[in-house]
Amino acid sequence: MTDLQRAADRIARVAAAPLDLVTLWQEATDVLSGAVPFYWTPCWYTLDPASLLMTSHFHDGMPEFPQEWLQAEYLSDDVHKLVDVTRSGAGISTLHEVTGGDPSGSPRWRANMEMGGDQELILGLRTRTGEVWGALGLYREPGEPMFDRAEKEFLTAVAPRLAEGARRALLVGEATDPEGPGSPGLVILDGRFETHSTTPGVDDLLADLPDGDVGAGRLPTAVLAVAARALRGDGTTAMARVLSRSGRWLVLHGAPMDAAGERRVAVIIEPAHPARILPLLMAAYGLTERERDVTALVLQGSSTAQIARELVVSPHTVQQHLKSIFDKAGVRSRRDLVAAVFFTHYEPRFRDNEGRVARSRPVRGGPAG
């Protein structure tokens, strides 16, 4: 087994555990440091899968993300932006590649040089089903070897694991520090599939699952099935979607735990709900449902032709929708629309998460409000 294969196995184990987000990034960084050399520190991001806009960052040693970097990401015409890489077919690229080997004309490269870096590699953290939950930025100093094919193949291989780990970490954070109704719950089982501990509110979720009886100590079949798959550790996705007694869909995620040699498993239960940004867009700008759909695709970087294919309408119809959206949002272009949505609905969450990291509290996903 090669060093990169061993590192990939370690990433898989780290990402499968029910960790908080910062711990996940720290442990993944430790593995990466021995597999893909980088300058200073990796830049870890979470993104909202519904919009591909940033919801948090973690740069060890940089508690606050410079405002000018956010403005460059969402207001400039520069290349190699997170949305461009994460929605690309490969899901990974370097700044040198996208500039034909000469990044000197890129403001992004000049900002990197001011920080002591030169090369920039961005990796989209995309699950096997295509949902983007984050991104990773790695850097190298001037004069260092270019990121090579083997390193890129390794990063591409571990990206789905890291994406699933980020999704799970956000859920664990919401379950252990719930913000209100609709928050997920967490139940930890021992190796005999008996309840070891729970988080607030999970009893209501368990009671809503079919064929269980929490009062009598009988867990729902869906919980036991997900827990068993997680403990097997054979690569099977430990997840299930179940129609509850009340008629809503609940999603269950299982993750094995290392508890001082004892076999334990965490099962996270979350109510399935539509992306939070969609109702916010309709309320904030008075959009119709079709205008909402067009806006969501604009946020993800889709072109007019791509939007037309996705929504099965003509490009002319898309342009008419865009004109109405721009009028309602008070903007003049797609870029202005993306910036308006980010700085209104996502930057408050982004900045709040910086404070949460500083106070060792769970990071939140999705937009604010």
C-alpha cells in the first residue's frame, strides 16, 4: 500500500466519525500534511449546496476572513472562483492551469503572493450524489514543485468522503446545539444497539418514526438498520429516508464512533426540508416560483443556455425572467445579483460562524435568517 493509499484510508476513517466541523478539518489537515505538501495552512470552506455560496471558513491562524477577499470572490471578474471549480466536471483545478501557466494577470494570484503563496489548488467537496458541501484551498510557495497528477487524483478520490464528513459534522453541531424546531437529533447506541445517550429533542423524532416505542425501550427499525450498516464499515452508505407517522420525511445518518475501544454508533435524525435559501429569495425579492428557480441556478453559476435546458424553456424566456429578477432585486447583472444574495443572506452567517469557532461552538450551514 502506498503512502497516498494509507492517507486516503485515514481520511475515510476521520470523515466517517461524528466529529464537529473544526475537529474534522483539523484531523483532515494532519493527514493532508503528510500526503500533499502545502504552504502554511489549508483553507477549508463549507458551501450551501442550494446556492454554492460560502457559509463558513476555517484557516488555522486566520480567525477573520478579509473583507476584500469576499468582495473579490463575489464582485470581481477574476478567475478560479470557488463556484467555478466546484461545479466543473473535474471538481479540482489550479490557478496556473486556468491561466495557461501565467497567473500574473490575476488579482487572486497577486493576493496569494502577498501572503507568501504562489500556486493555488482548489478542490470541490462533492458527495457521490453530486451535492457540494464545501471546498478546500491548498497553496505552495514560489519555487516549489507544481501539484502533480498523483496528488490531484488522491484529492479527487477523498473529496466525496470529506463532503460527507462536512455534511455530518454540520448535522452533529445542530443536534448538540439546536436552534429551535426542525433541528436534527442525535442518539448514540452501544454495540448491543441499546441507547447510550441522546440530545435534546430526539425523543420526539424517534416517536415519529414507524414501529418504535421509545417509552418501552424499543427503537424504530430504521434506526437499528442504519446503525448496523454504520458499524459494519463495509463502505455501504449508512443513510435512510423514512416517511414518519406524521407524514413528513425524516433522514437518518449513521456514523461509527471510537469510544476507548467500545463499539458505539451515532445516528442523526433530521427532518427533510427544502433548501432554506429558496423561501428567503421569494420573501426578500417577491419572486415567483419560476423566478426563484432561475435565481437559484444563477447563484450556482449556470449560463442562460444551461438554465434553459434545466427548466425546459427557451433562452429568450430565461432572459425575460432575468430582467424581472434584476428589477425586483434592484441589480443590473448576474454578478450583482449573486453579490446581493451573498452579502445579505450569507455573510451574516459566515461572520457568525467565525465567532462560533472562536467560542468553540458548532458551525452552522445555510443562509442566515
